[in-house]
Amino acid sequence: PMVGDLVVGVVEEKVSADYYRVNIGAPHGALLHHLEFDGATKRNKPQLSTGDLLYARVLQVSPFMDPLLTCKANTAANGDSATSVMVAKDWMTQECLFGELKTKQKC
């Protein structure tokens, strides 16, 4: 994968207190930090399980490490939300572009 690629992945395991390993169909699994979601904090973050489906963006690629993913909207380099390429919405609203993919429940 290349930096900026949009990927669909499956959570394989929680590899530490802070990271999930995600299968993105590449030779190596990618890593996703548990705070790489818009609006996530140490106390309020998604609880992912093995088998959960994610839509994410490749944040960093290195020949010496597994790729890093993010589920945050792509903001400008200066962090100015007014010049954001995508609108960042809190992960809890389920209106965000990236994050866990869920099926709609029928009423």
C-alpha cells in the first residue's frame, strides 16, 4: 500500500493495549492505534473485536515496519479544520467517513 490509499480491512487481533492488527490484503498486516478515530480519547474510544470490518486510510508506510492506518479525516498539514479535505465527524455519531463498517439494522 501507499500513503493515502483507502483500504477495507478486517481486525485480526489486538496486539497491545494500544494497537490492533488489521488484514488489508497486503503481504503484511497493518497496525491501527486505538486513538486513530475522529473524536476518540483514552476514555472514549471504539472497542473493536476480531473480525470487525474497517474502512481506513494508510497513514504511514515503511520498509522496516508494518503500515500504519488511520480512521481520521484527512486534515490540512497545519491541522486547520477550516481547510479540511474531508469533514471530521466524531466516531460515536456513526456519520464519519472512516471507521468500523456496520450493517444497517431493520426495524
